[in-house]
Amino acid sequence: MQSRISSWFWKSFLALTLAEIAFAGAQAQDLKSFEQRITTKVLPNGLTLIVCERQEAPVFSYSTFIDAGDVNDPSGESGLAHMFEHLAFKGTSEIGTTDYADEKVALAKVEAANNAYEAEYLKAVGRDEHKLAELEKAFKEATDEAHKFVIPNQFTDIAERNGAEGVNASTGLDETRFFWSMPENRLELWAWLESSRLADTVPREFYKERDVVIEERRMRTDSNPNGRLFEQFVATAYVAHNYGRSNIGWPSEVSQINATEAMEFHKKYYVGANIVVAVVGDVKASDTLPVLEKYFSRIPAGPKPEEMTTVEPKQFAEKTVAIREATQPIYMEGYHRPDYHDPDDAVYDAISDIMSNGRVSRLYRSLVRDQQIAAGAEGVSPYPGGKYPGLFVFFAVPLPGHTPAEMRDAIHKEIDKLKTADVSDEELAMYKTRTRADLLRGLADNQGLANNLAEYQTRFGDWRELFLQLDRVDKVTKADIRRVANQVFVAGNRTGAWIETAAPATTARKDGGAQ
């Protein structure tokens, strides 16, 4: 399984050259050499620890991988997974507070005030506006009182004062990650910080962060034509599975999720069996594992949450979404495909590479270089997520004077070529070389390796699959590519979406004319 991070920018030929250089200089980075340096341990609470010894510099990087993301948000509560990422930086009962005993009481009052306000606000009939205003005032007063106990940004400040670099987190549809790098002599401090925020979570400033997420949605989706198109595209492509929901959350749901629901989400998904922590750098497993076990054993045990059982029904008819407004046009279309466990997973990667990887790719040569009708064109797979059956998405950005319809027709011509003629020996060989080079490039730095180890351990139950995937890549044939293209890239399995540039709306003058 290749990296699943979708980029809306095509890769350059220089990137391939650098990858090949990295490959030439990293021959020793094979499975056997890593097996000698990696130790894996499952704690009694179910949490998996991975330690990779790499003593090039006195630093380490880590990746905490939680097998829960936006797709796991309960019905009616979209946005919870993303909200919890925000809460994880707000501290614990020991970090970020001047007096947690009193703050806990104040937070309970905030929650009660919020519940009272929402109960009145959500009344379908008989809502008392005067009472609502009083309840809103009481809620603001309660949040102001709770804020008096907050030490802003203390968690991040402690980490960064002790040399942490790249302190960050991400919430995807399928997972949540926390990561940074740090001097190796701060390992125990990191273990205390990281385990504390996983095990000792406090819903501090929850409603302030909820407002931040709502503003993120406004910027990324509501005020962004492409964001609106992507959201409507997946909502149209999916009729049953949660991949069809807004990944940042629907406005009406984000604005109503509360701290109690967030803590229930945490209780269900932030259990040992659902977490993998990978540490890579200047560490020795014999010294490091006892320290990690001491701290990460504090995380509650519990059964791994049940997997989603909803299966997206087969699509039988083509669907379309069209947005018409005064903005940059774009065209995209998606085809349903299986998840990463499918035997043809590497075939989809091959198609994506041949169609999209750099200036030698088919879409670039045809739409950008030869026809000069597009600023960029690419095929991305899987989208929007990969843990469950996703989409193979093609998109193109027209140059001025060209239309989404031209992008559609040009993309379809390239897809038809995949169906009717074999790819060349050179194209297939380049895919396999690039895949191996991409793997080695991902292993070159501690953070990239930690991320990969944690992800593959979670997805396959064994980090070794990171290397074993190359066996499947090597087995991809020209016939496989033609077969999959003919099976998947058919009209009945297609959802198309585009933005057509419309003329700006005119403003009526007072005399009835148009300005």
C-alpha cells in the first residue's frame, strides 16, 4: 500500500531523480536489516509499541496512530474526531491548569449551561427568545469562569522548551495521528506528555475549539468553491457509507456536539487495543521499552472498537454534480474501487502512477503538454479514504478558454487507451522503480519511518508489510491493468463533478437597470 496522502499537485521529474539517488544509496535498508533493529511489544492494555534503533543523531521521532478518524463520528455528531485532536493539545489534569479540582467543577457548570441553552434553542415550537438570551448569557459566564483556570498552550510550551520540533497532529477519515521529534535525552518527558494526553484528557476550552472548527469549515468548505465541490462530490458518490459525509462535519452537527459526547468518543476509541506508538531514533529497545511500558500502560484497556459494517451498495447509474459560479473551473470524476486489502490494490497504484506521476505521465503529456488545455491533471486513488472501499478519482484544471467538458472528454480518451491497449514495458518498469524509491525515501528520516511503521502495524497487524508490499508491486502485469480498467472505469460506476465559470451576477440599479 503506497502513501495515501492525496496531493492536488503533480509530482515533478526532479522528485523521481532524487528518489532514484536515494534508492542507490539505501540498498541496506531492506527487511532483514530492519528486523535486526526493530522491537515490537504489545502491552497488557493492548497498546502496541514499536522501537526502531537508528543511532545516526542524538534525536528520536515518534508517531502515535489511533485507528479512528472522521469516518467513525457517530451519526448526528460529525466533527467529533477532529474536535478530539484539538483537545489533545489543551493539556491534562496536571498540565494547562492552575487548579484542576476547581476547574473540574467549573467545567461541569459549563456543560450544564450548554445543555440548558441547547435544549431551549432546539425546541421546534414554543422557543422562548427571552429565556434563550438568558441561558446564552449564563453559558458565557460559565465559560469565562472556567477559563480563569487555564494556562494557555502549556502542553506545547513544555514540549518545545525541551527541544520538540514539528509538534503537530492530523485527523483523517481513517485515523488520527500525533507526532514530533525531540532530543533523545528527553524520551521520558515525552513518554509522560504523550501518555498523559491520551489517558488523562480534559475537555478544556471545548466550546472555544468548537468555534475554531466551525471557522475552519467556513474557510475550507463554505467559502471555497473547490471545497464545496469536493464535499458535494463525495456526498453524491456515496449513498450509505460514512465516506459520503463531510470530513470536517456538517454545520448543524458541528455546532451542536458537546464535551460529553467528545469524552464518550474518547472512551470508545482511545483504548490500548486501538493505538500503536512507534519510536525511531537514537534509542535502545532494552532501555526504552521499560520507560514506555511504565507510562503507556496508564492508557485504559478495552476491546478494539468494532469495524464499520455498512457496505456501500453497487452503483448502477452515472451521477453528476455541477456548480455554476464566477470562479476557476475544474473537472473531476470518481469510480468506486475496493479497499487496500483487495488483491488488485497494487494495480490501482500502477494506474495512478502511469496516468499521473510527473511530466512523463499520460495525463500530463496529453492534457498539459500536447493539447495545452489544462493547467494540471491527475488521478488519485483511493479517495477520500483507503481503509474502506474508496474512489479512483481523476481531475483536471482547464486553462482559460477551455471547459470542464473538454477535460472530461480528454480524460475519457486516456482511460479508453488503458482499456484497449497494454501499457508499455517502460511505463510498467518506471512504476515499479518509483514505488521502490518512494518506499526508501519514506524510510530516510526518522519521522517518515515512524509514521510508516505505525500505519502498517495498524492496517496489516505487522509492520513488515511495509516491505512485503513490493512483492505485489513486482507481480503487477500489463494484463492486470487492462482488466482492472475495464472492470472499474465504466459509466455506471462513475460520478462526475465540475465547476462551470458563470458570469458574475449583475447588481440592479435603483432605476431598474443593471450595473
